[in-house]
Amino acid sequence: MQIQDLPYSDPGVPDARSGPRFLWWLGRNQLGGQLKALAWGLLHFVSVSALPFCVGLAVQAVVDRSGARLALTGGLMLLCGTGIALGDTFLHRTAVTNWITAAARVQQLLARKAAQLGSALTRRVAAGEVVAVSTGDVEKIGWFVEAVSRFTAAALTVVVVCVGLLVYQPALGVIVAVGLPVVALAVLPLLPRATRRADVQREKAGRATELASDTVAGLRVLRGIGGEELFLDRYRRASQEVRHAAVRSARMWSLISSVQVLLPGLLLIAVVWHGIHLARQGRITVGELVTVYSAVMILNYPLRHFEEIAMAYSFSRPSAKRAARVLSLERSTATEGTREAEVPGGDLYDPGTGLLAPAGRLTAVVCGDPDAAGRLAERLGGHPTEPARSVLLGGVALDDLPLDSARTAVLVQDKDPVLLSGTLRELLDVPASGAVRAADALAAAQCDDVLDALVQGSLDAADPMDARITERGRSLSGGQRQRLALARSLITDPEVLVLDEPTSAVDSHTEARIADGLRRLRSGRTTVVFTSSPLLLDRADRVVLVHDGEVAAVGVHRELVESEPRYRAVVTRETDDELAATDEAALVGARPELEEIEESA
């Protein structure tokens, strides 16, 4: 896989049982890239490690006054230099490719999982954690996957050099062969503590990211209640905890780095000290001493990759664990379905509550519990948060359809829709039937003032469709964001449109016009609106009251207000005491009539 071939047509099915298993799965799926990096790494490291032998040969050739051997050594050094240049260039190219493709695979897996779970994802995993996994954690995972091949090449090079020194000069090669494993493995006792500190740092950083994400998302509310300072203090404390954890982790890694510098230095001193004694005794030549000395000094370069792989694993393991946790989440229903892909039509019926939305009608649903209303809206769209009887559309169970077909048939807009950054044209460029024009959808959603605000906020956009929308539409008010999201939903023109509180943040005059526009634009299409607004309820063809998870009453708005106290309590926001007082007044008013009936009897 090359970078230009991204994205993957199929990122595969990950092994999400644990963080290490996920890392191993990623490595196996990039075997070709790993082998390429290993080959170029071997060329690079072996060429670097061969330079000391060339230097030793050159020194000995000068001592022996041999011009032929000196010329031959020059040719060998030229060959090594070419190998170093080629190996380093293509190793870097291949390593970066492995890093980017591994990160892209993880991002595709996360995006696919988010698309499968929908809004249920943030109910099972904090939104800040999802952000942390899809940004910083992806880079850490890609780093480890890329570093494995370079570490393998470095380790093989160390083995080759040790064997070469044993053959070239056994007296000094034994010291190197015994000392190098000690140098390479000396940091192993320190790694568990370094890993634990890295885990703590990542955990605290994830919590700080979650807190920052939640604070930014609720900034308007915090300013309204004067709570921004409280949350700012919380973030300061979380940020300081991250700093302290990072310092503790850095101390351990600095200790590991110092060991990696100290021990090779001691090994080099031992080789030089013993080599000088051997040279004085005439057991080795000056060139052999220079060769062994240079080889030990050069080996510091591949040995640094032992520290890097340890650090990469320590930082990527918690990241992989978090990614595996998200990727291990499953829908309560299968995504493939048991039927062929189709978009059925007809009445929408929920067996769990008994809710029926007739085809081609505008049905309003009143539910006193907003959370229950949100769960019911998701279930109507085929996104149940827990196993339950499937919703039927035209007698066809949505759970039996492939996920794409179910989502094409029923579109759910939740109460907090997200606006992606970009131009308005890009925002409204969504899969649609083509029957509804963007201008008609914007008009039905009463977006005229929103378009004016976008043009005023964009200096170089004369056409509102080219105006920029900031991240999540933060430059717009809550009502403006709601109306743009409603227009986007109307453009798709699905068979069934489910709206959860689509006008909760707009004023009553605008809400009345939106109700008329929604009814007009969705004429002949099935629309379900979860709301408690009298303006929307009065324009619905059918109003359903859902109480305690079951349909309690069905009718039209005016009739239900007069005949159903529970409906009236939700719509008019009456409290229990007010309801009791109303019922008592009704009984008092009816008492004279009852007395007259009794007297006449």
C-alpha cells in the first residue's frame, strides 16, 4: 500500500481483544511495507557498520605502505557510502509510508465504527476520548508500527557486527560479543516503570482532552450560568496533573537514555584498554585495533533504536488499548441484515411502544422524558441502543435490512445535530433523492437571516452558498444551527424523516413558519417530529402521546389538550400541583351538576 492509494478499499476486521493484539494485527497487515523497510534498513545499517572495517584496512594499508590495498579500501568506502545514501533515503521513504498508512488504517476503522454506531458511540464512550483516539493516539500507533522494521534491521546489524568481530579479531570480538547484549538489555528492568508512568501520562492527558472538549461544547451554557471560571479551574488542575505526569515520565526516559550512553562508553573504554595491551604485545595490529574501536563506536547508532522501540511501545500500548476499546464496541443489531438491499415504503410502526406513523402523514410525538424520546427516535431509525423488537417500515423489519438501506429509508436528526466546517454548499452536499432543491429546503427551514449572517461573516463570499461555516457552526446561534441542520435533512428527502426537537432553539414566530414550511415540503412523505411545541403539534396530522414507554393517547392537538391531562401537562408545562388544582377545580365545578342529577333521580 502506497500513500497515493489511500484510503483503503477495505481496512479489514481488526483484532480488538487487547492493545498488543491490535498492534500485532496492524503489523501483519503491513507485512509488505515492513519487509521493504527491513531490507532498506539492513542496507543502511550494514553499510554504516562496515565503515570501521574500511577505516581499519586503510590505516593498516598506510602502515604497510600498500597503495593497492589503500585504493581497494577507497573503493569499498565508496561502495559503503553509496549503500548508506540509498539505504537511508529509501528507509525513510518506506518508514514514513508505513507510518502514514498504519495511521490511515486506524482512522478508517474508527470512522467506520463511528458510522456503524451512530450517536450510540458517544453514549458508550466519552466524546473527548474518541477525539483523543482519532488524533494523538493514531500517531503513536503509527509510530510503533513503523519503528518495528527499523528496530529489527538494527538488531540484525548488531548480531552481524558481533559475529564479524569474532571472526576478524577474536581477542577483542569476545569482549564486544559479551558486552553488547548487556548494553542492549540493561534497560529492560527500567521499562516496566517507564511504561506505567507513560500510561498514567496518557490517561491524564485523555481526561484533560475530554474536559476541554466538553467545556468547549458547552461554552455558551457555561457563560450563561457564569460557570466558565469553574471549568477553567478544573482544566488548569487537569493540565497541571498532565504536566507532572509528563515530567515523571521524562525523568525515567532520561535515565534510560543515560544508561544507553554510559554503558556503551564503558564498553568502548574496556575495548580500548584491552586492545592497547594486545597491540603492545604484538598480538593485534594497529589497523585491527582501529577497526574494533570504530565498530564499537559506530554500534551506538543502531543501539539507539533499542531505546526508540521501547519508548514507541510504551507510548503506543495505551493508545492501542484505547483504540481497541472503541473498535470492540458492537451494535445491538447486525449491519449486514438478512434481506436484500431495498428501500421499503409504508407505515412506520414500533412494536415496543405501539407507535404508528401512517405513510405520507406528519405525525407528532409527545414524550415527557427527553432521554426516552431520544432513544425512541434512534430506534425508529434502526439505531437501537439495546436489543429490542425491530421497528417495521411497510411491514419490513429495519433490522433485517442492510444498515445502508435502513439509513436510506429512515433519516434521524437528533436534538443536537453537528455542522461540519466548510462552505454552505459543501454542508448541503449530502446523498439525496434530488427531488428537493437546496433553495426550497433553506426557505422551508427559514434560513434567510442565517444566509445573511454567513455572508457578513465571510469577506470574500458574495454567494451565501460559498460562505464558510466554522467548526460545528460555533459562529452561529443555536437556532441558526438548528435551521441549517433541518435544511440539510430536508434536502435528503428520505422515505421517512424523524426529527427530534428540531425547533427548540428558535422563537415562536419562526417556529410557526418552519412548521408550515415543513408540512408543505414534506407533503406526501412520512415525517415524525418529537416535540412539545403547540405550534408544531397544531399542524400535525396525528399526535401521539408516549407515556412510560407506551402509547397512551392518539388524536389531534386540540382534542388531546382538552381530554388528556398527561398530554396537557407536557405541552403546557403544568406542574403536578397545578394539575391537582385543575382537577380539584373541575370536581368542584361539577359538584352542583351531580347534586342536581341526584335530586332529580
